[in-house]
Amino acid sequence: MGRVKRKAKGPVPDEQILDMFIQAYYDLGLMTYGFVKEILVGRGVPPRGLIDLLGITSSEVRQNIKQKLELMSNKKDQDPTELHELLKALRDSMEISSGNDDQ
């Protein structure tokens, strides 16, 4: 009934798809980490599903970054600076979220 039709604007570049997956898994991983941390601070035991999800999100972020690096290295005209900036942003945001442990 309420189908949403989307106009095809052409193929989405592989780099853009990988960026979307990296960001989505990263965000989900941070959220999951937050839940696990709250449970542990309350001296509880996190559900096995949350622990598994945390491992999956971390693995997916690493895998997608690796795929993006491979894709970029296969493109002679692509500047790897973009990937290094992405990795730096991910590291910086992880340090910021880890720095909130004392609160």
C-alpha cells in the first residue's frame, strides 16, 4: 500500500557504500559499548547478545576499513589521505568516548 518509490540517480560509488557501513557499524558499536559499560558499572552481567554485538560491530568496522583501503589502493588516481582522515576521526571519537569513563 504505502510503498515508497525511489528514483535511481545512478550507481552509488563503492567508497560511499563502505563509508556508510563504516559509520553505521561504528555508531552501533559505540551505542552497544555504552550499554555494556552501564551494565558493568552497575555491577551487572551484560547479556551475551550485547557482548556478541560489540564484537561484530568492531569486526565489521575493521573489515570495511580494510576493504576501503584495498579499493583505494586499486585506484591509481585516488589519494589515500581520505582514508587516513577517516581513521583519525574514528580514533579521535573513540578517545573522546573513552575519556568519559571517569564521569
